[in-house]
Amino acid sequence: MILHKPPLKDYTEFKMLKMNAPGMIAEKLRAAGLRPTRQRLALAKILFGNGDRHVSAEDLHREACAAKVLVSVATVYNTLNQFTAAGLLREVAIEGDRSFFDTNTSNHFHFYHEKEGRLFDIGTDNLEIKGLPTAPEGTEIDRIDVIVRLKKRGN
Ligand SMILES: [Zn+2]
């Protein structure tokens, strides 16, 4: 089974947002069923204004502060979770309470550098996974997360 699927149709559409005319972010939030409040708009602009990336809530909070967007960490968390639920972001859970939010919602896999705490995309077009289990009756495989964990050589 080759898991690389063509990017979601929606993603191509969404890419356009990243080159954003100001009104497009509001439009995208509305299309995803989210009211474009000032805070959501400000955070969306920071998140989606710089191409594909992986951010933690702490990263985004830091960037928001630097951009003089005054929001609490809790608000950043809530907003990230709302964006994820609306399909604008994909959450990549690393362990326990550590998550990254990926602005690229298409099907792809990740390297995680444990020491550096850095998550980045595996650059291959195709990653083949063999021997997938059959989904139990009444269910289907929704998606498969692959995180290849890295450490420095020699440790
Ligand atoms: Zn990614």
C-alpha cells in the first residue's frame, strides 16, 4: 500500500490563502465554519502567512507576543484546537502533552529530532507501509501517522 495520496483538493485551495490577500484569511475561516474574530484572524495570519510549517502552542504564543498580538497561552491552545477541528491544521502528537500543529494538512510523514525538539517533513514522495492490519468490522483506516525519531549519531 502506498500511502502518498494526492493532496486534498481543499489543500490546493488553501495554499492560495498563504499568498494571502488580507480578506482571504477571514474568508477561509468563515468557509471552515469559524467566525473570524480579531484574535483568530491575528493568529491565523501568523500561522499561515509563512508557508508550510510546524508550530507548538508555545511557539505560536511567542510569535504572537513578538507581533504585539496579546493573547494568553490558553487562547492560543483553544484557537489551535479549533483550527484543527475545522481542518485548517493537522495535529502531530509527539508524546504526552507535546504536540505540533502542521499547516500542511495533506497526507505526509515526519522526522522528529528528539534532542532538538524539531519536527520536519520526510522529503520522499512515497513511503510504503506493508502489512497494514485490516480495520475491524464497521471501521476504516482514517489516516496513518508516521514519526521517525532521530538522535545524533554516536549517542
Ligand atoms: Zn509536516
